[in-house]
Amino acid sequence: MFLKSVEKDIPIADYYLARNYSARGENEKALKWARKGSDRGVKEASAFAGQIYANQRDEMNARKYYIKAMDQGDYKEDTLFRVWVYGERKEINSEVVEAFKKKFK
């Protein structure tokens, strides 16, 4: 019942469920909830999905979710750095510059 309510009404709760599952070592469930939150526009969930993928050495998906977090408005330095690290630096540099421009408009 609780999960159905969370799933329907509170997008940020997807992120907190992902963190909870991750803390218990249930990484597949954590990734499921992080992706779900990401799909619902939760930038923290997108960055966390990127982190999970990075820990699994899946650089392509890590990059995808870090960029998604950035596109959703996560301009924290660690997210922008991870976008740069996991991407082709020439391509990502322009994206990072644009993100900083958005942040300071």
C-alpha cells in the first residue's frame, strides 16, 4: 500500500527508496527506483542512478544519467565533474559550460 502511494504521489520518494535499498546492499532494487525517480524528473534520482552505474563500471549509462541530472537542473560541482569524466571531454565541455550559464542567468 505504501509503495503504491509513493509511486503515484511523491516522485522524490523514489529517490529515497533507492537510497534505502542501496544502503541495504540491494543494488538492483536501488537502481530500479533511481531510474523511476529519474523518469519522473527527480534530479537527485538521476544523479544517484549515474552513481550506481559508475560503481558497476557501466560508463555509458553513468554518463547518460549524469547528463540527465544536469539537464534536470543538478548543477552541483560533483555532478558536472562526473559528466566531464564519463564523457568525451570535448563534447561534454560545451555541455558543462552551458550548464554553468544556465545556473548563473
